[in-house]
Amino acid sequence: MTNPTSTTQLPAARAGRREWTALGVLMLPLLLVSMDVSVLYFAIPAIGADLEPSGTQQLWIFDIYAFVLAGLLMTMGSLGDRIGRRRLLLIGAAAFGAASLVAAYANSAETLIAARAVLGIGGATLMPSTMAIVRTMFTDPGQRAKAIGMWSGVMTAGIALGSVMSGVLVQYFWWGSVFLVNLPAMALLLVLGPVLLPESKNPEPGRFDWVSVPLSMAAVLPVIYGLKEIPSEGWRVEYVGSVGVGLLFAVLFVRRQRTAASPMISPALFRGRGFAPAVVLNLVSSFAMMGSAFFTTQYLQSVLGKSAMEAALWALLPSVPIGMAAPVATALVHKGVERAYVVTAGFLIGAAGYGMLALAGTDSMWLVLAACGVLASGIVMVISQMTDLAMGTAPVERAGSASSLLETGAEFGGALGMAVLGSIGTAIYRHDIPASAPDAARETLGGALAVADKVPGLATVAREAFTSGMQGAAIAGAVLLAGAAVAAALTLRGVRVREQAEVEIAA
């Protein structure tokens, strides 16, 4: 008589020195991929002088990286689950390195745009692959939470460091150096990756759903484009229409995932308790982070009169408390504090940061910097916990898809935050600017400062109007995060990541 097979719980294997070393190797390319979002902030003027791009070409040089990255995240996450996350990571690293070399020595705007597009493709392979590999290497919940906290911190730090690094490099070298710094990290990954990183993939992935690839891009790109343009150009028909077209394709994409035999993004992911709230709350976190950045960067430069380099250096100051936020959140959950309470606290801290920003005047640099630090610390607490919850809830074989959904949601959230809060601030600014002011002054603070020498007192009025707009947007952000805190407390209570690895043994 054979004994029935029973399921028992065995402790998850703990990661050792090899896995932590591998995590360090993964952090370098992740840092550079996130830095590439902002690395052209100071390089664009030098590129303009050298390559002489048209206005449209200059916009594409700056934006195409983020557009391609956002559009391909879901495709690459699903592809990694099928062909192997390490394999896709190494392919992406090679592409990212080669494109960086081409970009550095580009002799025309067209070449640079093409190289930036390939960088976006490489970035789309690297981001979900790194997170999926982290999920594979760290099966112990406590260790996985620490690793994901480090991952979240590096991602956040990269965006802040990108602009500063580009300023330093452009000041002492030529603009192509901002791309050449990618090469050592990618070379290190290509050498050490095959030795240190484990290969993993879905053992039964099914056929790749090629129809979902253009559907996913058609859903993501028009929405990101429309939301990106609305803060500066207003709610014009073409931008609202672009968002509408994207949402229509999003409906078609979701329908395809629910009916396809082997969908790109399996609906089963959302059956895991906690996964859907994690994706939504992570989106809200990105909304808050990018929505505040829309104002604070302009505040430092245009209201306080700092140079671009000075503003970038001062903006690094809030990064100090950010580095402690994720470890503190992880430690609290590890010591038994329910995740719902930690996330709720993170949102309330973020709301307090927005509340501080709402009190800022036209000469409140330290208050604004403190507000940024408080806001970002609370948001990083949330992001680290939502990433850990989503990745811990998702099956290991779908780790790439789960990671890509989180990151795509973050791209949506960031664009939406800039659109909504930017529009609130712009509406208040235009309301406070006198009707007799020049048209350029009524559009933006930058436009007002450009013609301020022709209109006495305009600069002061424009700075006060912008600050009022920032205050109004901050109040809206605080209300949103307070609501998110309530939502987190309600939806995450009792949601726990499985604490042990489940295996089948013969009884």
C-alpha cells in the first residue's frame, strides 16, 4: 500500500555570501538604468550646441528612453519568464552597453535618438529581470524584504543622482561621458553574471503571445505621452485624445489577457491576496513622488534663483533620510508589526511632507528640502513594502511578469502625478497672474522670468503665483496620501506573505 503524498512546510533556504555578492552586482546596472532617466538634464545644452538638433529632435533625445522603457516593460517581464531571467538580463546588458557606446560618440541627432531608443529596450530588460532574480535568490521572507528594500533605495537614488552626475561630467568632460560611465558596470555584469546569478524561468510558460506585444505598447505609450504633455501644454484635445486612445487599447489588452490561452500577463497573478492592492498603492506612491518633483525642481531654480547645478546638489540633501526609510520599514515588519500599519504610517508621513510643502513661501529653501525628505521617506517605506508584498505573493515562475506590472504601474503613476498636480498648480498660477501680464508670463514661471525685465514687479508676482500653485498642489497631494493611508489600512490588514517554502514529500 502506498502512502499518500502530503504537503508540509519546510523553512525557506537562507541566502549566503554568494547571493548577497550577486545582489551587489545587480545594483550597479540597476542604478545606471534609473540614472538614465535624468542623466541628460545638464547634457542637453551641450548636445544642442554640438549636434544642432531641431526642437522636435531635442525632445525625442530626452524622452524616447522613458517612452520605450515604459512601453516594453510588460513584454520583457513576460519574455524573461519564458527564456530565462538571467539570459534576458545579460542580453539586455550587452545591448545597453553597446547603445551607450554609440550614444557617446553619436555624430548626429538621428543617431543619438536611435541609441537612446536601444537604451530604453535594454533598460526594459534589466529592470524586471533584476527584481525577478532577487525574488529567486532570496526565498527567506526576511532576507527578501531586506534585498527588495535595497533595490527600492537604489532605484530612487539613481533618479536623483543622474542629474548631478551629468552636471559634473559635462563640466569636466564632454557630453558623451554621461553614456560612457555605463560601460564598466555592464561589463562587470556580463563577466560576473553567469558565475553568480542563478538562471530561472517558468517551467511551463506556454506559447508567447505576440499579439499582446503591440497591444501593450498601444495601451502604455499614448497614455504616458498624453500625461507627460498635459502639465506644460494644458488639457489640449490631442493630449486628452492620446490618453483616451491608450485607455481604449488598455481595455483590449486586458480582454486579450483574460481570453488568450497563454497570456503575456496571467490574470492568476491578481488572485493572490495582496497583489492587486500592492500594484495600486505602488502606483499612488509614484504619483506622489513625481508630482512633488514637478514643483520642487522649479522652485529651487526659478523661485530661489539657484543655478541648475546648485539646485541638483541641494536636491541630494533629502536623499539622506531616504536611505534609512526602507530598512526601518523592513525591520518593523520583521519584528512583527503588521505590514498594513507600516504602509499606513508611510502614507501618513508622506502626507505630512506634503503638508510641510503647503506651508512654504517664496524664501523657504530649508522647509522645502525638509518637506522633500519627509515625503520621500514615507513614500520609499511604502514602495519597499508594496514591492515585497507583490513579489512575495506572486508565484516564482511569474516573477518577471509581476515585477513588470509593478514598474509599469509606477510609470503610469509618475506621469499621472505630474499631469494632475501639475495642472492644479498651473491653474492656480494662471489665476494669480494679472490679466495684463504678457502671454508668456501667463503660461509658465519660466516665461514670466524671461520677460520680467520689461514689466516692473512681474518677477515677484510670478514667483508668488508659482508658490501658491505649489501650495495648492501640495494640499491635494496630502489629501490623496491620507486617503491612500485609509485604503492601505483596510485592504492590507491580515495580508501576509507565505513565511515558509512549501514542498511535497512522501509521507
